[in-house]
Amino acid sequence: MDNRIDNVFRALFTLEDLREIHRKALPTGLDGAEEEQYREILGRLKRIVADIEQGRETKEITKIAGTIDIRTREENYINIQPIQAAGRLTLEARKAVIAYGDGYSTCDACRKPFRLDKISKPGIAEFHADLARFVNMDQARVVPGARRGFQAVTGTLVEKGDSVIVSALAHYTEFLAVENAGGIVKEVPLNGKNIVTAEAVAQKIEDVRQETGKLPVLIMIDHFDYQFANEHEISGIGKVAHQYDIPLLYNGAYTVGVMPVDGKKIGADFVVGSGHKSMASVAPSGVLAMTDEWAPSALRTTAMVGDLTKRKFGIKEVEMLGCTLMGGTLLSMMASFPAVKARTLTWGNEVKRSNYFIDRLLNISGSKVLSEYPRRHTLTKVDTTGSFDTIAKTHKRRGFYFSDELSSRGIAGEFAGATRTWKLNTYGLNDRQIRYLADVFTEIAEKYEIPVQK
Amino acid sequence: MDNRIDNVFRALFTLEDLREIHRKALPTGLDGAEEEQYREILGRLKRIVADIEQGRETKEITKIAGTIDIRTREENYINIQPIQAAGRLTLEARKAVIAYGDGYSTCDACRKPFRLDKISKPGIAEFHADLARFVNMDQARVVPGARRGFQAVTGTLVEKGDSVIVSALAHYTEFLAVENAGGIVKEVPLNGKNIVTAEAVAQKIEDVRQETGKLPVLIMIDHFDYQFANEHEISGIGKVAHQYDIPLLYNGAYTVGVMPVDGKKIGADFVVGSGHKSMASVAPSGVLAMTDEWAPSALRTTAMVGDLTKRKFGIKEVEMLGCTLMGGTLLSMMASFPAVKARTLTWGNEVKRSNYFIDRLLNISGSKVLSEYPRRHTLTKVDTTGSFDTIAKTHKRRGFYFSDELSSRGIAGEFAGATRTWKLNTYGLNDRQIRYLADVFTEIAEKYEIPVQK
């Protein structure tokens, strides 16, 4: 651990102490007592900066609100946690949450017609247009997480008892969004390689028609699923959806923000992405994009009229419940967006590094990869039953020995204690980090005399 | 404007630059090039700290991601914006978003049964219990804004065509939540003093029964409304709700987090609060609390079973769509919570200061207050048609002259250009700030020769 990291946090927090004085002061300036307090804090800050410079360890334990530990996982470790990798904030997003953390901080310049996606300062309106272009759809809205995007679509399209096609690897939030709207999920089986094929989707549609006498009202498919991060036949599924004239929701929780996504080319009616999963944003955040065809229904504005006052809130969108992300969540998305756009163009390198690591892991005798291979994604499910788990069987720390070994080498994010089947994500690691990560796995194997192929 | 404020932001951002180096480095430490870059940034930091110390103005324009202005409204101004006042972050919340901004940062120690409100490190489980106690209800969940709390309740209780009682001053999000569930709002008329009385609620219930042949399925009432922030007869309404056996949703968007709220004493079945409006939290955030009676329905867990895989996600709650707030939003709520709890106990002082300001405003000839008076809240609707608007009529800047005058004296948050009826919120201002604010209004009146009563 680098001694400087804790001190960087102390310095950040001390600057917040200074900022707090400005917040409590009069616009005319600080008074004598405040100036004195300011000098005292500034002195503390200078000592911390000197500590950083000297690499001096701090004895002070920094807690937030007296009880919450600071979180240094991203600074002190290489983090391979499966869902955290592509959600960690960019530098600019971290600056944005410092400046825009306050509750309704987006609303300084909210004017008629009083809707989030119309605000031009900061450039929220433009960001909405950019987002739609980014996934090549016509319209986009920010939502509190991908799941709230699913909910808006099922709330629009699904009536009680309707069938919705999902994958046999569908995320639980798809189940919940369908259930919430009163629908029933119908799962498409996987082929022998754990892939959802277009043919299987077509077959399932026929099965549902046969069974219920009605076509499904919606198809929700993950381009890459959360279990194996296998790539499913999304474009073929898009064609099938159109043949049956059933709307397709493209679940891009693991794609939008890390690789290029072209909704129209895929034939998607809706594209959903996750801000905190793949767009380097504060949770809960996400995007719901759609073609113009669906905007009148999925983005319908309120028709409710007060029976007594005759009030109408005409421009507010029912499924959005009005404004959705009003501060730090949205501004982190916006601040990360230039970097996020850029990084999708180098997705190939991310996949290359993912395969590099997996190949090195497979060199450790007994290790397997359960995801499709070669990898097309940075999230991978591996099976180390034949390698690292053989040690866990007799180790007094059981599977935790493996976590200990990783942790002591600065690796975090594996599922603590798991040495059989588990998931990891190498997204965002640079070349040095990925080599280091692979070396650590090799080193641990060698330490426990698990054969490693060179 | 204090020159130091921009430099405090520059210093914060420069520390994030340092932090970024740690994030890109190997766990074994920085290499030569990184150390050099580190030293360079540290040098820059020291120069900025010296600038702060000397009060030197910076010529550098700090932008986030190249396009987003830093926001210094809370540092450079006294902010009286009606919805921002009680949502501005506490010092501890600002530290929390620095440490927990990353997407899924709450999930480091997520273990079986894999649900947000069960995580004990950081203390999210305990926070949920605290939240329920805080509003004296049995169970609580965090939600992405009060509106998502309304939605969970209407989604549970309201079927197509059902009537829901709301106030003639109901917030638009209540309309949308009812509409989203297929219900119809039925507004309770106000009395001559713009108050929703218990008697009027009872009468409206009878009217609905007469008109539709059915009782309303839900009563949603704002303790203080968003228009006037008048206090409505919430306890009496609680009694009426129970007489008719209709569940009561207490909308505490303007109360939970600023004044003590006792849900059971009121007779509420549900208590909803807003994190970004009244609990000093990052948006979107909020709380939905309820009595044990309603947990089996409003917090029902999923019953959906995959038709093919037979998968079940048993513990996930349908209306919550699983986990709700996964990082900076939740941690800001948690970090602010001790201060938020404490501040509700001094609500009386906030109201006193609100009345002090309003009294001073009323001393300016022609000014009126449209909210109930004396004030019982810090949010107030005022009418300055007879005072400041008389100047706007002939001023070349029209109503904007007033914004200019306020802004040049360090006051922000009035509705730009509005000089007739408008809203302001004095929440969180200390004694000095409230006096200064009142002095500014007096000073502007005197400048334009509007008579002021001494």
C-alpha cells in the first residue's frame, strides 16, 4: 500500500472543510473568526501536502460521518470485481461530483417548460441528443438505472398476462420489470455453447403463440449476458423481431459505454444502458433510447387532469415520472461521456487484454473458462475447481486462502472464498496491470505447486 | 466574490489528478514516469495552496470535461432557491461522494442474500433500520426519489380506474404516479386559507363514493405542499383515512429531513421523503417507509419463475426492482444522516428565521405573503407586485433588474426576472445570513425609493 493514498483523501477532505467555511459565510467575505479557522485548516492542509511529498504514513484514521470507512479499493488494488469495472468514475466524473453533488444542482437554470432534458446550462439537452446518437437511436432519456428503463418499456407495452421473451440468461431485473407490469417471462433456451440464437428466439415465439394463442408483446435480450458475458445473436434476433413485428429491447448493460452499439443496425426498438455498470457514472443511472416510432407511447406525456382544479402537467412524461436524474448522477454521466465515447473505439484492445489474461489462466493446470472462448468481452466466468480449489480442500483458510493471496498482492474483487466457479472483469486495466494480474495468478499457482505451462 | 473559492476547486481537482495516478498504477507502486508526473502535480497543488493562502486570483478557467462550468452557487452566494435549500450536501456527504462516487462502490461486501438493505459494510442494513425509526415506521427502503416511492405504492394499491385522493395542491409527481398505475386523481378542495382540512378529505371520499360507487383506494397528502408550503391537517386526515380504512401516504418531501416526523402518530401507512430535496443527498434519492401491515404487499418479493430454467430470484422486491441506490446517492444519504437527524430538532429556529425574513419583507411597502402567515415553514410564496414589480414596469431590464440587484449582493436562487409572485426558501441560513438577506431586500427597496417601514 502506498502511504500517500490515505493522505490524498485527507487532503481532499480538508479542502472540503475549507469549502464549508465559504458556504457558511456571508457573500461579503469571511469574518475574523472564520479567517482564523480558515488559516488553521489551511495549515493542516499544508502539513498533509508535506506528508504526501515525504511519503509519510498517517496515523489518523479517516472516517466519514464518524462511521464510514474511506474506500480505497480503486487506488490500492487492481479491482477485478465483475460489475464494478466499467462503472468506476473517470477523473472528470469525480470532478463533476465534487462540483455537482448538491441535490438539485442541475436545476439552477431550469426554465419553461421545466423538464430536465430541456435544460441547456449545463448542457443537459445537448447531452440527451448526444446519447441518442451514441447508440444510433432517435431519442434518449436518462433513467435511474437500466432497470428503470426496462420498467418504462414494460409499463408501456405489457398488459396483464402478456408474454415477454427473455433469454435463459436474463438478468433478474428483466424478470422484475415484466412481473411489475403483470406480464410473464418466456425464456429462450441456449444452444450447446450457451448462446441465444435467432432461431431459438423464433422457435420460442412460435411456442408462445401455440401455448397462449397470442404473440409475445416484447422481446428483451442482453447482447452480452451477466453470467458468461457470451455474445448472443442480437442482430439475427433483431430480424426475427421484425418478422413477427414484436418490439425488441436491446439490453446493453454490458455494452453501452464500453463498445460501439448501433441500435438501428441491430434493429432494436429500444436500447437500454447502465450508467453505473458501463458508463463510468454514479448510481443509479442509465439510458433508455428508442426510435421515433415508440416515443409517443413510451415517452407519452401526462393526460391526467385534476378533477377539481383542472390542472394539467402537460410536458411531463408518465413513464419517466417527470425529471429523472437531477444532479451528481447525471453530471457524472455527462463528465464521463467524452471519455466513454472514446473508449468504445478501443474495445478491441480491452478484449485482447481479456484474452491475454484468460490464456495465462488456462496455462495454470486444471483451470477452465466457462464463458465462450476466445473471449469477446472483459467479463468472464472461470472454473478453477481443478486448480486453485484443489488447495482450498485442505487449506485451513479454505477458499479464503486464495483471497488472502490475491489481496496481499494488491488484487481485489474476486468473490471472497470462491475457488470453483467465479467471475472477473478485466475492463479498464492497462497493459502493465493485466500482465501484473496474470503474473499474480501464476505466482500463486507456483507457490502451491499447481503446474503452470510456460 | 472571494478569490479563494475557485482555487479551492482547483486544488480539489488537482488532488483528483494525483488520485488518478494511483488508480492507473500497479499495486507495487508508481514507476519512474509516474513519480515524475506525481511530483509535477504535487508542485502544482502547492502553488494553488499558496494562491489560496495569498488570496491570489486565478486566471485559469476551470471546466469539467472541457465543457462543464464548476458550480459555486453555494460558496459564492446565499442561495434561496425554493427546492435546493435542504438538499445541499453536508460536509460529510461531500466527503462520501468523493470516496464512494464509483458506480457500484456499495457492493464490495455484498454477500448472500444479495440485497442492498442487507449489506453491513458499509452499514447499509443498519441505516435502513435507522431510517424507519427516524420517521417512526416499521420498515424503510431507499428509493431513487420520492416519486419512485409514490410509484411503488400506487403500483401496489391502484388498479385501473381506481380513485386516489390527492390535494388540490398535489405535486405533479403524485399525478404521474397515479396515472402510471392506471388510477384517477381526485382532488380535495382547499379552505379559504389554502389548507386541506380533514373535513374536506372526508367530504371528498364521500363524493367519490357517490360518483363512482367505490371508495378511493389511497389517500396521498403532502404535509406541507410545494406551492405555499402551508401545513395541512395531516393528523386529522390520518384519522379520516382510518375511519374509512383507506391507506394514507404521507408525502414528506418538504418535511422528512428538516423537521421531526412521526408516521405512526400521524396514522400514516406510508411515509415518503426526498433525499435531494430535504435530506442533504445526491439525486435521485429518497425514502419509502411503511408499517409492517403493508410490507407483504408493497415490499412483496418476486414470484416470477422462469418457464424454462425454473429460475427464481426469491428475495428481490418487485416494486423496488431489486437494489435501488448503489453508491454515491446512498452514501451521501448515510453520511448526511447524523446531521439530518440533529437538524430536525432545531426546526423551530429555522421557522423563526423564516418569519424574521418574511416580517422584514412585509415591512417593504406593497409586499405580501401568499403562504399562511406566520410561517410554519422555510419555503414561502411571496407577492411583490406592489413593491419590487412597480419598478420592473418601467426599468429597461424589466424584472431582471431585481435579479441583478440581488446577484450583485451575493443572493442567488430567486426565479430570474420574476417580481410578482415567486417562491424562496431560507432553510439552512444562519442568523447572520438571514439578517444579511433581509438587509439586502431593504437596501434594494430603499435604492428604488419603495417605502420601508422601520
